[in-house]
Amino acid sequence: MNHDHGRASWGMAAGATLHCLTGCAIGEVLGMVIGTALGWGNLPTTVLAIALAFLFGYALTLRGILSAGVDARTAVRVALAADTLSIAVMELIDNGVILLWPGAMDARLSEPLFWIALAASLAIAFVVTTPVNKWMIGRGKGHAVVHRYH
């Protein structure tokens, strides 16, 4: 299925980005909770949060593809192709905002700054990643690949 960039709707791109955002947010928060509970510093906690963001992003896509009856090997390949760039952009922007926000890296889970910075960083990442997903879908990549299995 070959799409023209002009045919990729903003709604479809926003939906794909929201899907990505959901997995990233689950992974980020879980990683930060685990890292904090274990008394880890910022770097290992951030690495864990990013790894879990990718894991949960892929898992959400895999769930849908596998429920469509696709074999596991194909489903993994589709999820990797569909989500890698989107999650990478989301994580780069999200973590970049947190890194640049004064005090956000050292904010504790119990502090409003932690949650405000996280929400703002994810919102900014959503805005930046949506055009990336629109571009990919318009070229038959990203979530356009996933939609072939629905």
C-alpha cells in the first residue's frame, strides 16, 4: 500500500502519536518509580525509563497485531518498523525537555515539579512527533504498516 504524503490525515497521525505517547508515558513513569524506589541516580533511572518506554510502546502495537492473528515473528517485525522512529523522537524530545527544565531532573515523584515537567515534556513530544508520524504514514511506513493488519 503506497500512500501519498498529502493523503495521510492529521487525525491518523495524531492517533498514532497518541498510541506512542501512551506506551512512552507508561514506561517513563514506571522506570522513574522503579529507579527511585531502588535509590538509583538520574542516569540509570533515565536509561531504564527509556528502555521501558520502548518496551511498552512495542507491546501496545504487538497486542493489536497479534490479536489480528499475525504470527509472532511477523508481529515483532511490524511493531519494530511501525514504532521505532516514533518512539525514538518521542523519547528524545521528552527527555530533552526534562534535562533542560531547571530542577526537573532532581525533582522527586512526590513533588509537583516532577509531574508538571513530565506532563509538559510529553505534550511537547506529542506536538513534535505528530508531523513525523504523518510523514511516515504518508509514505506507507510507521502505523500505516500496522493498519494493514486490522
